[in-house]
Amino acid sequence: MFSAWERFLYAVSKTALLTWAKLMFRITFEGQEHIPRTGAVLIACNHISHLDPPLVGIGVPRYIFHVAKKELARVPVVGQTMKLFRTILIDRSRGRTALEETVKYLEQGAAVIIFPEGTRSLTGRLQRGRAGASVLALKTGAPVVPTAIIGSQKCFPKHSRWIRPGKITVRFGPPLRFQRVTESEIPRDLVDQTTSTIMEAIASLLPPEMLPPPEEQVDRAARDVTGEEQHD
């Protein structure tokens, strides 16, 4: 899947980024032993800052792909970096096509980072999960490693122009495994159930102040019972 040059460049860049992160932040990684060293795997993480993709990535002890919205490819430096590391660019208006592209990578045994919330949280609290991660897990049978990043929103908040020093923790949980679905259409209730399982596992790794407010948790539970979940 990768040339020798790509592997070398990735290793050098990852080492440089890790060195910078350790100098800039008091960064720690927990639970790295939960990440499969070979084979397809989804790293499903909460999303609170632009720092999340690279900082989660350097904590994964293998070559990692990111899934990102295509608009980021137009950002100077960021776009070139994404191209260099074969970021999977998705058009959010064409959801099915984007998923199919990611499925191809997973079927080749890739490790892929995905942010199930779909966008950064403005408050730092965990948002409702979207269906992407669960559909990928069910279509490919790839294990899902629930992941939490804590503190990055204070170091580089949304709309901020400057990165600040601070304490950041990246926490990996035990992998979740789901039965692969071979049918072309996955039942909606199974997608919903899988999404809930993934988001609950991520929530279990977060401190209380980063969980959804109590009233939203009650609202989610009610929708789970009645089946009245709204899908974006």
C-alpha cells in the first residue's frame, strides 16, 4: 500500500511531530496496548480542536490514515500535508461515496482515524454521534478503538489563531468488535445501536465535564427507547 519512500517520510514526520508535541504540551498517551498492530482498525475519537487529528495520530503505533472534509485541502500547508499522507478527503454532500472510499482502505488492512461527531464541539462536551463510524465497522468488520482526547480545546480553541501550551491526554480504550453485515443495506436500527455503543465507549473515557449535559443525556435515552432519533 505504501512505497519505501512514503514509509520513511511518514516515520520522520511523525517523529518530528511527536517531539514538537512533547515540547509544546504536557502530552500523555494511555491505552496504546489496545490498538491492533496489524489489520484494519477504526480509531473513533471525540473532536474538540484542529489539533486532534495529528495528536491522536502520533499516538497510534502504526501508519494511520485520516478522514477529513475536502474543504480542508484548500487550506495552505494543511492541504499539502493531507495530500502527502494520503488523507481520505470526503465530500459531505455525497456521504455514500465517501464511505465507499474509506471502506476500500479498511479492506486493505489500513488503520483509519474517524471523528464520529462529524464536526468539532464548540463546548468541549461530547456531541451526538453520526452514522459514519458504525456503518464502516459493520460493512468491514474492522474493530473500533474508542478514543478520547482531553485538553486540546484549551490549547487551540475553535476560531483561535494561536496554539497555547497546556496538558493534553489521548486515551485509547479496549477495541469494540461488531459482526460484519454482508447485505448492501444495513438495518437502520442496527446502525443506531452500533453508533450508541461507540459513543458510550468514548464517553466512558472522558471526564464528567466533557460529557453531554444531563438533560441531553435524558433526551438521547428517550429517543433510543422510542426510536425517534433524528439523523443529520
